[in-house]
Amino acid sequence: HVPMMDLNDGRRAPQLGFGVWQIDDALAADAVASALKAGYRSIDTAAIYGNESGVGEGIVRSGVAREDIYLTTKLWNADQGYDKTLKAFDASLKRLGTDYADLYLIHWPVPSKDLYVETWKAFIRLREEGRLRSVGVSNFQPTHLERIIGETGVVPVVNQIELHPDFGQREVAAFNADHHIVTESWSPLGQGGDMLKNPVLAGLAKQHGKSVAQVVLRWHIQRGYMVIPKSQNPERIAENFQVFDFELSAEQMRSIDGLDAGNRIGPHPDHLD
Ligand code: A2P
């Protein structure tokens, strides 16, 4: 059973969801159907992933009712701007085969284009029209957040950022918390790289009789983050959902906190166009 998180607009969202970055459109339907079968009720995609159609198909195939699923997609950088955003949102809904999104995120701030405030205003309009339940952002630094909040008064419900034990993002997460913005972790498993071989994590996994991935996901959850692990493999999809039957102690949490080495994998949000 997945805990629900309270959002600053009065709505709620599942704390654990299924991420589909780098899952091919042709394979996305199977992956999403596996995730829904394993119990996930939140799916995170994006226009740029090129798999919104597959995600929509997976939802239909699963037999799970649309209203029982929390569906997130993201506006791609090239579509920023007021009118372009309205069009891009329509196109995403069409590909997803639905008439509303639970959450829409500005994928990156792209400060060099300076369009994210206009884009945010279009998000607010879409929410007013009811085709979008909640508005959020991704990869926003505190300066970008301050600007959209200052110019519109509307605070994003989430800020989805790269975050894993060796890239702790404490400053952005603290800013989010101060503004009642939920921090959502992307690449929570460090993209399945060397971090999963860390001996501290391996030791904790052994103590709990869990996998390293499960320990890492549990750490995100106990830190109060929303988290969206990706997997293409049905066993690992199910494994990543089994994280509510054990608990890390305060000391174990601190030992994972101590692994933060500033290891960013993706681009810096200020430098991506
Ligand atoms: P796969 O799709 O073959 O399962 P992130 O969510 O941090 O981006 O990590 C995704 C990567 O981690 C993918 O390469 C995925 O590979 C791998 N992965 C996902 N779940 C697990 C797991 N439980 N154990 C090991 N690797 C995993």
C-alpha cells in the first residue's frame, strides 16, 4: 500500500510511482501494464521520452481505471511559451489517450530562452480549464522557483529533480520544503550505476534482507520525497514496489545521507537548452 502525499493545492499523489524514461514506445505498454499489475498507481512520462502512446496503451491494457491512476507528463523545452504550451499539452493528452493529466511539469527551466514564466502562466490556465489537475516543475533551481512564484503567486506542487544518495541535492530540497513544494527524485537509483555497488548500501541491504535498490528507494521515502524508479524488467519493477515492509533506523538513514558526494549524472539545469 503506497502512502499518499499531500500537495500544496489540496490534492494528493502516491509517493511511489513508475518512471518510463528510456523505455521505447514499443515496450512502454508492456512495462506500464507490468507496473500496474505490481500495484503501482502512478506513472511518470514526458513528451520527449517519445512513449506517451505506449503509456496510454499500457493503461488501457491493464484494465485499471483511468481515475485510479495518477498520470504525469512533461512539457518539452522546444515547446515553451504560452501558445506552444497549450498546443503541446493537447498533443500529449491525445497521445496518452486521456482527457486530463493529473500533473504536468515544465521539464527544464531553460533560463537562456527566458520563457518559463510565460510557460507557467499557460500551465495555470490549463489547470483553470480543468484538463490539468496540478501544476509542477522539474529541474528548477531556487532562483527559477522564486521567479515563477513571484510573478504569478502560484507555487508548483512538486519540483522533480535529479536526486540519489550520492547526489543529495540538500539545498534545493530544503528550498522546496520551505515553500511546501514536494521534492520528487528522478534517477532515484542513480540510473543503476556504480552507486548500487556501494558497500554501505550493500551492508544495509544484507541487514534488512532487501536489495540495494530497495534500501535506496526506502531512503527516498523516509526522507519524504516522491520517487519514480524506472525498470524495464518485470521482476525489478515488482521488486522496486516492495519497499513498505521494512524501515531504516535514524542511524541507518544518516549513514546513507553521508554518501552524498555531489555526483550529478545529468546536465546542470542552468546549462541545458
Ligand atoms: P532495468 O530497466 O534493466 O531494470 P533510475 O530509476 O535511477 O533511472 O534507474 C534505472 C536503472 O536502474 C535502469 O538501468 C534499470 O535497469 C536499473 N534498475 C531498476 N531497478 C533496479 C533494481 N531493483 N536493481 C538493479 N537495477 C535496477
